[in-house]
Amino acid sequence: MPVDVDVIIIGGGQAGLAMAYHLRRLDIDHVVLDQQEAPGGAWQATWPSLRLFSPATYSSLPGWPMPPHADDFPPVGHVLEYLRAYEQRYDLQVRRPVRVRDVQSGPEALTVVTDDGQLRTRFVVNATGTWAAPFVPLVDGAATFAGRQLHSAHYRGPEDFAGQRVAVVGGGNSGVQITADLVGIAQQVSLVSARRLRFLPDDVDGRHLFDRATARLGSGDAQRMEDAFVGNIVALPQVRQAREAGALRLRAMFDRMEPQGAVIGRDRLPLDAVIWCTGYRPALRHLRSLRLRTSDGYPQVTDNRSVKDPRVCFVGYGDWTGPASATLIGVGRTAKRLAAQLSQELGPAA
């Protein structure tokens, strides 16, 4: 039976654009469906002071390097301009805003149900990332807390917390960056985590993280690289300043929360707000009809394709979809390999 398009990419952020670039190069019929109003993917929803971990030229999508920036670690605005220009440069076929409601399986095609109608396709490439599915752990008493709670996905800057007592929960890059962002504006900032902070050396940035991920592809030097760069927090200039000022002294995780704050051991921590920097889950609710998720919440995937239904593919979610595939520079490698697989299966008629 005929289909409307050979490949549908769901998500128009960095992973969706990298996939579209490689499909276009292989002359594969495809379209990108993006629920956002404008280009830029999840970068549109970040806080203004967020910085890349690497120089611009080391944060590029396939085909066109990100233009240089005066700062070693470019701001969000520079990334957004690059993604907008990238989409235009390659005339990528992105339809927006289109929200995918469901993907349904049929014997000869997949049906993608959207708020703008239905499309039949041979393959679906999911590139929705994780930003739309923030994770907040269950903490005893959290529902009784009278202050404000939000996830880092909804943090928009320190001004909303001026003069307040704030706990930032999470010992990764987001938690450390937001803590540094609040210093001098919030009355008190407490960085809380169940794990200790693990900083990379101050002269190490995101380039080395990418190299480390690349080494895991099978290089014999992988373990040596892991040993050389223990840690995952990049010491950006603002982070180093906060650390030197003593603002990144870590407190243990809450034992419980109560209306006016939290309890840690025998201590009570008075709080006005809690910012949860506790990670994300894959944003795959639109695939619920396919029942692809396993007990751990993730689909079983081999070579970026669902084991249960190989017509359903995944790009850009983290290491389970390829080393460094959630990064600007890393996603291109995964997208290129997957595009080649799909081209081979679609054949010359594609």
C-alpha cells in the first residue's frame, strides 16, 4: 500500500536536524514534525546564563561548523541562531507546530497521528529528546512543602529567587550551574545531592567528554581516558568563581521535606524554594500505543532501532542511542549510521 512519506522524524531539535541532513544527502523522502513554534528545539527553554561546555567549533552539527564566538563557552543565544541558520542553509523540511499524538503499527506501514491529520510512513525516527520529560524523585513530605518547587527544565534565571532561601537538588552540571547562577541574588543557596561533586580538571571542557565517549566505541585507550578524567562537571568560569567563594559546599540529600523546608539528619533547613536538577526521561509518550518500553522505562534498542518493531528508530537520547548522541557534535555520527541503514532497506525507489 502507498505511504505518504518514507521516513518521518519526530522532533526538530539538534537530533532531528542532524537526521534530516543525512537523509537529504541520501535523497530519502522524509519530513520533520516539530511541536515547537520556532527552530531551536529544547534550547529555547533553557535559562539565559546557560553555556556550552565546548568552544563553538567543537559544538557543530554535520556539514557546517558552528560560527566562532567571542566567548570560549558560547551562550544559548548563539546556539539558537546557529540552529535556525542550519535549518535554512540546508532547506530542511520541517513542519511546525505539529504535535504528534500517537504512532500506530500496521502490517505495511506506521501511521503517525498528529493534531494536523495523519501520515503513513515506512520508518519513524524519534528525536524528541528528554527535555519535555523532567524527572523529580519521590521525597517523603514533598507534597506538604509550602514553598515553590520546580525542575531545572522550568528554571528561567535567578531573578525569581531574589532574597529567597533556595535548595538546588542535584550534583551534576545543571545543579552546579544553577547554584552558581543564584549566588549573590538569592539570600541563601544550598546545593544538595546524594552523590559527591565530581569536577573535571579546570583545563578540561566538553571536548574531552566527547573524546571519552568516542573512546568507548572500542579503543584500547578507553579505560586510560576514563582514569585521566574522573568526573563529569565542567568547571566553567562562573562555576569556578562560585566554588572559590565556597558556594558549592555540598549538603546531603533530604531525609524528608516539611512545610517550611527540609530535614537533613538532625538539622532543619528553612527554605522558600527547591529547584530539582534531577535529570530527565525519554520523551516518548507518543509511542505508548506501540508498547515498546520495558520495565526500566526505556525501549529495548539495537543499532538505534526498536527490537520489537525495527521500523521505529531513536536518535539523540543519550548513550543508549550512541556515545555522546545527546550532544551537538555527537549526534551526527549516530544519524549518519542510521540514515545509511534506512537507505539500504528502502532501496533505489526511496
